[in-house]
Amino acid sequence: MKNEELWDNFLDVLSSKLNGISFNTWFKDSKLVSISDNNIVIEIGNQYKKNYIKDYYTDLIEEVLETVTNGNYTFELVTEEDLKKEKDTQPEELDLVDNNELPKFKDTVSNLNQKYTFENFIVGDSNRFAQTVALSVAEQPGKLYNPLFIYGKSGLGKTHLMHAIGNFIKETSNKSVLYVRSEEFINDFTQINRKGEDNLDLIQHFKDKYRNIDVLIIDDIQLFRTASQSQIEFFNTFNSLHDKGKQIVISSDSSPDDMKYLEDRLKTRFAWGLQANIMPPDYELKVNILKNKMLGTEVSTLIKPEVLDYIANNCENDVRHLEGIVNRLLILTSMYLPKEINLEFAQENLKDYFGSSLYITNSVAKVQKAVAEYFNLTVENLKSKKRTADINNARQIAMYICKMTTEETIERIGLEFNRNHATVIHACDKIEDEMKNNDNLKSQIIEIKAKINN
């Protein structure tokens, strides 16, 4: 098989296993560099994509390669920068690239917070879709998903993603970006009206600020609730930008359909692009967020795994709440100088954060881990879309044990397995029915429960 044919087959099979958004975001611009000694070198668009693909798509790439080659191929991901380093390109030759760049716009105030980037946005099942489409927009502003409407409850990462979009665009292009909260837009518009008729300078300043830009990122649009005149002006601003192919990114605490106070014509405009919902973080994502927030601090070296489990199981589904807990642990550590942060220390000093909630010993995550280990699978297998007999059987057993041993609702259990509540009910009924005549299944469940409680 020729290299080009192999590569085309690889992309065809890969695209059939991914939804269109994921394939276009991570693999559409990938290139085949070389094939030698059963190793395939693939060029990826940038370093961030390279790291993301390594973290989340390695198994899939290996599976597809095995399918299209009928052999054991390894692969290597590189960027254009990696290839240039390999060729030992002289620095002065690289500097010549700058001479051909377009002159940069005058750097206007973008209001972007540079600490919010895609690199430090912790990804999990509850926010993966929103993160994926946000990166797509950042890479091709004005061409994909315009407008992008991100919605979800407060404290889940909407603002982080919006700043990440703006920062990425500023770093990789000459485009001008403006981030504002809706409150600022309303105040700017209100100032114009207060000045009466002699306000031509203010009107021009307003139009320059909001219409003479490449990317408008507007946060908390639900604040338009009591500002009908500002809605009209935003409608006009939206049309002006959209007609010129400029990117618009909007966030809200609810979907456009739930915003009854919003003008119908604005809802229609928002439907032109793509809506992405950020859901509350699941157990696994909460643990990853905690670890990330603790990284590089003394707390990260002192904290015991059961404390992370305790916090993730009892903390509200709010990233800001998790950040508050980490900050409290930092202060407590500096005050008391504990030799370790164990469960007793955490329960005593964090009880105010959890109110009257009880420590859930049999969490869904614990059940998933125990079942996965028992059947020599991974938790990712249980949460995946794969429906092979062994994975499906283990998944149904895990759902049944979750229902019997945790205090979680059927809906929540379904969310933890990326399934709906009807699937969980069916799985539990099926396992319960099979146990009546299957002693081996009964023994398996008893052994798994014992493993969880140890």
C-alpha cells in the first residue's frame, strides 16, 4: 500500500469513529510526514493540539492504524516547529518570516485575563464539547460556529473558556479582540442616551469600540433581562459584526430558549451558530481540578488520596467552590504545619464547606474503579460508547452496584457513565433478573462489593 493511500484510509476510518466537530478540530489539518520501519510520523497544527491528541486520542490512533495496516505500527506526533528544530534551521533564517507578516493592529484594550488559557482549562466529560468547539472558534474565528453561545450555571468555566478563546486569537493572529461583560455594554450604551443630542463623539466612540473589531466576546448576556433598549443596540451591533464575518462569542447562565425576556430576533441570531452547554463537573473532573489547583504547593505533597475523594464527593458542583477549598487548605497548612493532610484533618477543618453533607464512602467513581479492575478493564471503557459483550456486561454490573450502594440518583449515575436514566434502569433490571438464576454473577457482585469496602 502506498503511503498516500494508507494515509487516506487512516483519515477515512478515523473520521468515521469521531463526530464531525472533533475530527475537524483535532485532525483535519494533520499531515503525513513519513513512514519508515513501521513508524508513522504525523504533523499536527500546534503544540497544544499535539499534547491534547496524545492525552485523549492515543488509543484510538493505535486502533485505527492497526485496522488500516493489519500490522503493528507506532506513531509519532510532531509540529512544524519540531521539524524545523530537527533540520537545525539557523535563527536568522527564521527571523525572515517576520518581514512578511502583515502589520499588527494597534493594540486596543481587550480586557482579557491572560491567566485563562486552553492549556490550564481542565477537561472532563462535562465540558469536553464546549472546550472542543471553543478551540475550533479560536483557530478559525468568523468561519466556524458564529456566534458561539456557551451556557451553564455559574462557576463551571464559561468565563475561563471565553478568555481562552480571546487569548489564543491574540497570540496566533493580528486580529483585534474585545471581551466585555454585558453590564459594561449596557453602561456604555446608557451613557450615550444620557448626553442628549450632542453626543456624536460618544456614539462614534461606542461604534469604534464594539464594531471596529474582529472578535467580540460578551459575557453574562442574561444581564440584558431589564435592558430592552440595550437589546436593540446589541442586535444592531451583532448584525454589523456578523455581516463583516467577525466572530461573536456569547455566554449566559441559561440557553437562549430559556431566556423568555430576550427578543425573538436575538434568539434567531443566536441560533445561526452553535450552542454549547457546560455541565457540572463529575467526580473525576473534580479530582483533576483539585490536583491542578494544588500543583506546585506544599498541599500537593501532604494530601492523602482519601482526602481528594472526600472533597470531590462532598463538594458542590462548582469549580469556584473547589478553588475556595484549595485556598483554605493552603492557609491551614501554613498555620498548623501538619505532617500530612489526612481524612481526619480534612473533616475537621473543611466541615463548614460541606454543611451537613455526609462523606459518601461508596461513590460512583469507587464503584467504577473496582469493577474496572475486577474485569481487567479501564474506567474509560465503562464510560465509553463501546458495546462489546465484556464491556457492556461490566458496565451494567457497575450501574447496578451504584444503584444499590450509593446515594446517587438514577439520573446522576447515568451522567457518570455518559448514559441516560433509562439505560441505567434497564441495566439494573437486567442484572437483578439474571442474579435469580446465575450464582456466578452473584459471586462476582459480592466480591466487587467487598473490594469497594476494603
